[in-house]
Amino acid sequence: FNPTVNPEKIQWKNMAYLPKDAFTLDMSNIYVGNIMITQPLFLGGKIIALNELAKSSKQLADAGLEGKLAQTLLETDIAYWRIVSLVNKEKLAISYLELLQKMTSDVEKSIAIGVATKADQLTVKVKQNEAEMSLLQVQDGLKLSRMALNQLCGLPLDAVNQLADETLQTLDKPMPMVEQPLSKRSEIKSLEAGLNMADANKRLMVSRFLPNAALTAGYLTTNPSLYNGIEPTFDGQFQVGVVVNVPLFHWGERVQTLRSAQHERKALEYQLEEAREKIELDVMQSRFKLEGAAKKVVMTGSNKEKAQENLSSANLGYTSGVIAPSTLLEAQTAWLKACSEHIDAQIELQLSRVYLQKALGQLNVPNK
């Protein structure tokens, strides 16, 4: 184009000059606000599965707490009956020591009149020293056992409390044992809660294969407004819609997670079955121990009575001068052993009942 040759082609009359400032946008004082609300319509069962998972998690935590409480009560009962045993053995050791002290005095009188020897006196002295040492050991053990019980009960370690069963007079009364299902055991509750969690997790994995649908609604506002030209005011629009998400391909990852959830549930089923068998075995063993402990109490009680009669006869014979001091010592030793075995049998009976309660899931905190 040459304007000097064809000047009529110049279109300058249709042109206009616009300054640069007319094309410069003012980007200050611009506001945008957006509020969106999403309401799930169908998520393949994810929400239900997650709610069940949370509920089962709470049940699992409660079962764990119950198991710890039962273990604490078991340890407390063991410490309690240990103190009862040591208190009675302390009384027994004191009685035995008093017998030996009296016998020492009698042997000294017998030596003075020539009916006993120095060897008899030394034998009695050795027995007396052994009795004093045994009494000291029992007293030390009793102090430590009281401290252990106070620590379990949250009491001052140096506190000395009178226990209700220290006299061992109420232990012969049978304790009622109420049978109840093994599902009361905290271990069964924990495994059942874990199995429910595995079921919920499996349904959660299945929901990943299903489509998701959600209702959305919102409001969008801007300043300046673009709906009626460009105005420096706030204006906006409402938005309503439905969002659908359909999974098509996932490279097999969701299939593997589903299989893992299925295997985990199967493993928990085996664990639950094994736990029930072990608990049944534990209950049977506890019952056998309780029956054996009850028979042992009867036998040791009979032995204690016979040892008491033997000691009375030996004391009468020694006072009459027809038996030697060694025979009386043997009778005293047999009486001490029989009384100690009877105390141990009574404590074993109480602990066997506690262990049976633990096996049946009855060892828990009573309702207030």
C-alpha cells in the first residue's frame, strides 16, 4: 500500500486515538467471597462404617480398661491375703517362741535337779534362736506386704490397717460363685470389638468401589460487580448442584486393600476362637484348684487337731518326766508345721476363689 498512489484507501476517518491509560486496569479494592455447603447423599456406606468403627474403638478401650481394673483387683487381693497369712504366721511364731521360752526355763530347772543334761539345754536354745529368727523374718515380710498393699490402694506406705479377715474365723464359709457366660471376660470383649472393627473396615474397603454422590450449594459474591456492567458494589449468585464421583480404574490397589481387610478379619476370628478355648481351660483349671484347696483345708485342719493333741500329750508326759525334751521338741515342731500348713491351705483356698472369679470375668469393680 502506497498512500501517495492510492490515497483514497486511507481509512483514517474510521480510526480513533485512545490513550494508554484507557487500557490500564485498576486492580485495587477487589473483593471475592464464596461459601460452599456439601451434603453427602451416598458414599458407598463409608459414613456408617466409620461410625461403627468409632463405636467399636470405644468398646475396645472400655474392655482394655476393664481388664486393667481386674488385674489391679487381682494384685490387690493377692497382697491382701498375703498380709492375712503373715499376720497369722506371726501369731503362730510368737506362740511357738513362748513354748520354747517356757521349755528353756523348765530345762534349766531340770538341770538343777539333775534330770536333764546340758545337751538338752543347748538343743532347746538352738530351737529358740531359730524361732526368733523366723519371727523376725515374718515381721519384716509383714511390713513389706503392708507397704505393697498400701501402694496398690493409694494409702500412705507406713499406714497400718486392721484387715477384716486377720482372725481367719470367717474363711470357712463358702463363697457363692455365680456362673456367667465367658463373654464377660475382658479379653473376649476386646477380641469381639476388634472383630467388629474388622467388619467395619471391610465395609469401608468395599465402599471404595462404589460411586459417591453429594449435594452442593453455595453463594459467590464479588466487588466490583460484573452483572450489570462494572459497578463498585457487592453482588453475587447462588449455586446448587449434585456431584457424582464414579471410580473406574485404580490399578488394583483397592482390590489388595480389600483382600487385606478380609484376611485380617479371618485372623481375628481364629484368635477369638483360640481365646475362648484357652479361657475355658483356665476356668476348668481354676475349678480344679479350688476343689483341691477345699480338700486341703479339711485335711490340714484334721492334721492340726491331731498335732494339738500330740503336743498336749507331750507336754503332759514331759511335765510328768516320762518323755525326753527332744520328744517334746518334735511334738512342738510337728504342731508348728501343721498350723502353718493349715494357714497356707486357708489362704490358698481364698486365692483359688479369686483366680476362679478372674477366670469367669467376675472380678470387677462393683456398681456404686
